[in-house]
Amino acid sequence: MPLLEPDPEALRPGTAREPALDRVTDRSAAGTPEPLRSELTALLGADKVLWKISDLVRYASDASPYRFLPRVVLVPEDLDDVSAILSYAHGKGREVVFRAAGTSLNGQAQGEDILVDVRRHWTGVEVLDDGARARIRPGTTVMRANATLARYGRLLGPDPASAIACTVGGVVANNASGMTAGTTRNSYRTLASLTFVLPSGTVVDTAGPAADEELVHAEPQLCADLLGLKAEIEADAELTARIRTKYAIKNTNGYRLDAFLDGATPVEILRGLMVGSEGTFGFISETVFDTLPLDRRVTSALLFFPSLTAAAAAVPRFNEVGAIAVELMDGNTLRASVSVQGVPGDWAGLPRETAALLVEFRAPDEAGQEAFEEAAAAVMRGLDLVVPAASVTNAFTRDAGTIAGYWKARKAFVTAVGGSRPSGTTLITEDFAVPPERLADACEALLELQSRHGFDAAVAGHAAHGNLHFLLAFDAARPADVERYDAFMQEFCALVVDRFDGSLKAEHATGRNIAPFLEREWGPRATELMWRTKQVIDPEGVLAPRIVLDRDPRAHLRGLKTIPKVEAVADPCIECGFCEPTCPSEDLTTTPRQRIVLRREMMRQADGSPVEAGLLDAYGYDAVDTCAGDSTCKLACPVGIDTGAMMKGFRHLRHTPREERIAALTAKNFRVVEASARLAVAAGNAIGERGGDRLLESVTRLARRAVRPDLVPEWLPQLPGSAARELPRTARVGASAVYYPACVNRIFAAPDGPPGTSLAEALVALSERAGKPVWIPEDVAGTCCATIWHSKGYDVGNRIMANRIVEAAWGWTAGGTLPLVVDASSCTLGIAEEVVPYLTEDNRALHRELTVVDSLVWAADELLPELTVFERTGSAVVHPTCSMEHLGDVPQLRALAEACADDVTVPDDAGCCAFAGDRGMLHKELTDAATAKEAAEVNSRDYDAYLSANRMCEIGMERATGHPYRSALIELERATRPPGR
């Protein structure tokens, strides 16, 4: 054991607590039982079998109000693995549930036996027919697919609010639609073909020219039974008419019986049935979509009404003039959304009765846009709008930023409202549809029903399609609250079905939530046909039992999860999963959601239980050590939950007093530390140049094992040499800004290149060339942005350096009269934002007077307009860093690259490289996992330049791709250097 191995006990929850009724029991503490674990390991390989109790717990929760502990989690890589799993399940009488993003809201991605992760190894987009179609693997997020299609002026039809995280496979399996899809742009209508694996293991590609012949040969009884069901349905005129009526509005409750009417052959029938089948009929391994035009001329408005019913009454008028989206938000939704960055703060005081419509028109050209705007203006003249807050304009706009803000507020419905719920309550998301012309009546009836049962619910939805969502919060640990929810559900289902002939699930699919009420909506005849269809396709009931069909009338109350209170920064989390695609450790250990899920399970446990011990033992590495601390999860989370901050707090808890003292000493004596680090890098580089990289790697690995991997960096051959001891000479007199070279650029050299290409020299030369010279203070040595200590949770050292840099910067800038230009985006973020909580009151006052500018912004906004480009390169690929995302500097990085290169690419899979200062040297496996997809995309072609703007990130990307990344400022200096110089 390493000498300084942290004690897992330091992370034990310190609160007194009673064990929860839904806690994971002690008998599961050892994880996957034998022989299940050893049999599956022999079948698939150890790396594809997740068996620890921490693995099972982190997969037990999803975005739904339910929680079921799987016996094992499998991570297949290909169809052979999936077929082997299904064959094993058949032979052993086991059950299988497929899970991709875990963003579904009704528990359909949860299993109690074998859970199969079909996200990790199942991503990829192939554009076909110049964008008219796209072949997409099931683990690809909708946002990722649309990013690729946007280059071709196309997009997918389904557009769920969870597009940032939900996967295409899940969208198809649930027939999720979203704001604009309605009944004409959803998966059922826009899928060209599917490839799927039936429960028997038979693989079907519906686009295959001989697909039906091959299926008849492989599954003759299945084909005969499907055609028999088709004939039976078509012979019943009343049932046929009823099916057509049910799908005239949005409906995802039960199986798509219209597949029997729309499909002529068994393959065509199966193609329709797979859509919305929620993983109960097979595994969708590939999709081919017919894409839709991306109409880029957009006009939108957020219109405020005195009541929900008044807003609903206006919906048909906008539908009639061609609005592609009409989204409804009630007062609770609007008020809760103030937690979303960018939403006007005065919405918090909106009257309770207020409601709003987000109306959008999209057109391919100016003429079409103007026509829509004229039609919208005519509708507006007949509306009774209100202005309940100063920020309300009630006007249509073309401004992209304003429109993005409207949609950010709307898409945050579940998370923003859920985040504002009372602590400890479970969130239920209901989803139903009525004929659009009856929406106002449905709103009025829903409000009355909620009030009668004591729910102060939030309501929003796709009003154009008669589709409403509402949220209920209650305490699942209190039987009386559960019974109140049940009573509400019984009346709600009766209301939707009997009064409005609506759909109990419009787009969220049946799941566990509505399965007991399926017959209430469809009646016994249609429901019996759904049971028979399941029996025909999955006769042994291997796939996802109890998820669509369940005869237990109280199934919707089974498995409801309690939400124990955790650390304040994470307590609002509703486990939606929006954070997961941005997380660098997603494919290595845990995600932000899973870190919170694991913490909540610790809080459910009795103090000292075997389950708690197992979770604590794994949490140190899986959650704390392999968190990059980049906080991109905060950007993805609609309510800004910063799980990275929570992990930094845990790092602090694990520090011994001696470690804190040493960290504080390094801060106090950082001038010496900086010089020593530069000498060490120079020495290491000299040894490496003489063939000693392997020796250095071996020595540092031994030291890491002896001391602690999270304290001792590993030598990487990609590390550059040391920076020059002397910075460029500059003058204070006449300077337009103060230039602060970050310590990382004072320690590490720039990539190999011609003389005069260090970052400091480049920025000084560019500023001089543009007529805006900068001054480098003589005493920058020994100062730092404090991120070194902040990222590791060393509070005392962090406070020392945070206050030192602010005091120094205030002096350098003459009390803030000059801007402070910082040449590493992470350091800009540190000085501009992250130091603030650690400053004294006096230094906070000084900080408020500072103007901290990232060097990218300085160069793009201040220098570039004054520069002449003499020599452009052919192509460049850029790596935006996570700090640039936080600062909003990515457009400036792109602008600099476009000034230097004819062809600039930002990879669709660009994300945090997880090098995170030195974390890439402490846990290089983290950077390997974080950069794998981006590196593959970058290496799919050659570029003339590889650009970023943070030295450690450049090192990380060089390690990932094998190409030397350098600052865009160095490239700009080369491009604008006058000929002959």
C-alpha cells in the first residue's frame, strides 16, 4: 500500500441517519453473485462485466422516479456480444434490459437481473446521400448526430428536450418526439430502416433486399404469427378505426398496433413495432433516418398571458399560420427557471396565474420568414397579452441569442422545476396528450385535479400538438404521500381517457409508470393483442419484463426511490443525466450523476453497513480521483450543479493536516517551486533526449506506487522542454494592457519550432504589431492563478495564492485601469472567477476593479482588426478547452484559427481533454478515455495546423493524436509576421 494512501473513512457521511426502506440490502454488498459473475466473465471477458456493488448501484438509478438494482451490468462491444448475452439469458432463464443514456422518465432503462449498457461502444454517425439520410448507431446522442448533419443543412425529425444526453437508440425505442416532431416528424415516420437483434438472436436489417426471405427462413413461426395478427386486426373494422384514431394525436402508450396496418410483410411490421417498444422486442443496433431540412431563418417570441387557459386558447391560432413550435409554460415553470443561467431574474416574482407561449417559425429563406412574421403579427393583434415583469417584451425577434435563451428556459422544465422541489422529495414527470383543440379545457381540468389532491404542480408542454407535461413532487418514504400520488393517478387516467379520449403517454413511453393503466386507455381487445404480440416476438419473456405490460394494478408504486439529502451543491439533482456526455470520465469510471447516485446510496445505508463500506472503498478512485474537476457538468446541467466542486471538496476531506501544511508552504514559496519545476523539466527533457524516457517512466511509476498515484506525476514522453528563464522585455510606459504569463507557460516551453515562437514572445510581438503593446511585470515569478491548489482541494494554499495574485494584479494594473491579459484559459477562469470565494473582503473589493481578459479575446477582439495576414496555412483543427467553454471564448479561438487557415475544423466530438493541469500525469488513463473519440475524429484526416490555447491541454491532445498542438496565438504571429522577418 502506498505510504500516503487516503483513508476511505474520510468520505463517510457524517450525519446521523436511519437506514432507508429502499436501501440496497447487505446481501448485495459483495456485488454480482456466483456463478453469474464467473459465467459471464468467461463468456464476454472481464472488462465487459461490471460486478462491484458500486457498479450496480450507479446503474440502478436513471432519470425516472424508480430504482432497481441489477444483478450485473454488461458492456458489449458488438453484435456478437449482444447475441451471446441473449443466448445466455435464454439458456439460464434470465432477464435482460438494455440501457443507453438513462434519460427515460418512466423506469424503462432499469432492470433487476442483467442490465446491458448499449451506449459506450455504440456511437457513430455516417452521412448518406449528401445529408438526405444518416446511418446512426444507437449510443449516439441526438445533439451529436445533429451537429454532423448541420454541415449539410439537415437535422433529425425527433427533437426531445434532452437531446444533449438522450441517445438515438433510446429515442427510437421510446418514439420520443419533442418540440416540433408531433406525429409527422417522429421516429415512426422518419426512419428509413433499422437493424435489430430479436430475442432469439436473429439479426434483421430491414433495408436488406432479401430481408423478408431471410427472416422467413430463420423465424418461420414468428413470420406466420405476425401475419396472422395483421389479418385479425384488419378484419376488425371497429378496431382498425380505433387504432387510426389513437394515433391521430401523439401516443406512445403500449405497442404500435398501427404497424400491423402500415406494414405489408413481417419485416415491415417488425420495423414499425420496434419503434416505441422500449427494448421489449429486441436490441436496435443501427438506424437509418430520412433527415429533414434545417431551416435557418428563425423568428420566435415568448408571449405572456394572464392564465394557463388563456395561453392554451391561443395555441390553435398559431398552429393555423404555420408555427413549427408552440410551447406552453405555466407560472411555476417560469418562476423555477430563474435558476437557469441567462433567465431574467424578475421572473421569480411573476404572478402565480401567469403563463407563457414560446412560439417559433422557421423558414428556408427571407421571403418565407417575412411571410411568417406578417401572419404572426396578425395573430398577435387579437391576443390579450400581459406584461407582468420588466423583462417581458411580448415581441417576435430574430436575435439568435434571445431565442436561445427562450429555449434554454423551456428545455430546463424538468430539471429546473425538479431542482427547486423540496429537499428529499421524489419527482414524477407525467406526459399526456389530448386533441389540440381541447387543450384549454384539459389545462383547466388538470389544474383542478392537482389542487384537489394537494399538488402544486408545474405544467409545460408541446401545446401545438396537445401534449402537456407536468411534475409532481412527493416523499416516497412516506406511505401517505405515496397513497396520495396513487389516488391522483387513478383520477388523472380516468380524466384523460374518459373525458378527453387522450393518450396517457404522448412521448415518454409507457414504462413502469403507466403499464398498469394500459388497458384503461386501450380497452381489453387491443391490450390483449399487445400481450399476444409480445408472446409472439419474445415467447420466453427474456426482454424487459414489466416495463410495457404488467397486470399488477399497483406496479406504478413499486420501486419508487427515496431521495436522501446529500451535499448542498448536489442536493437539487434529479438524476436526469444531462451532465454525462460532457464528463471526461464517462467511459472510464463514473459520471457526475453516478457520483451523486452513489453518495445518495451511502446516505440510505446504516452507518458502517457492508454496502456503505463497499461504496466508500470504490468511491475514492472511481469518483474523486478520476474527476477532472473541469466542471463542464455545471455547463450541461440546467440548474448549474457543479459535481466537480463537490469532488474537490472531497479531496480536501481526504487531506491530512500534514498535506495541507505542505501545500500551503508551496504556495508561500512558489517562486522557488516554480524555478525548481523548470529545472526538473529541463533535466527530464535532457534525459529523455538521450533515450531515457523509459527510465523516467519507470522511476516515476515506482515513486507513484510507493507514495500515492494521486500525488506523484508520471513522466510522459510528450512533455516539452523547459521555458526560458527570462521573459520578453517590455515597457510599462505606453502599455495598453498588462500581460500575465501563466506559470505553466513560465515552466514549459512551446512546441518545437523556429526561434522566437514562445507563447510570450508571440503575444508580445502581436500586441506590438497591432499598436497595442503589453507590459509584463518584473515580479510575476512566484505568482499563480491558484488553480493548482483549488483543483486539488488544498484550501489554505488556495487562499494564500488567490489573495496574492489579486493583490499583485491590482498593483500591476494601476488599480484596474489597465486590463490584465492572461495567456492560459484555465488561469483566466481562475483569476476572473474561481479565486473570488477565497478572497478577503478587502481583496474582493480589489478584484471587482480588475478587468481580466483571456489572451484569445485580447487577440481576436483587440489585435486581429489591426493586423495584416501575410501567410495562411491550408487547414487547421482546433481544440476548445473546457475553460474556454466556461468563459465563452470558443468563438474567439475559431476566429483566430480562421484568420490563419483556409479550412478550420472544430471536431464534433471535441470535449475536455481531462489533462486538467497535472491530472493527465497523475491518471493518464483519464485523459486517454476523455480524448479517444476526439482523437479518432482528428486522425481521420491530415491538417496543416493543430491549435488550442492552453499548454497542458495541448500536451494532452498531442499525446492523444500524435500531432503537435500549439497555441493559436503562435500560429497568428507566424501568419501576420511581415515577409522577411
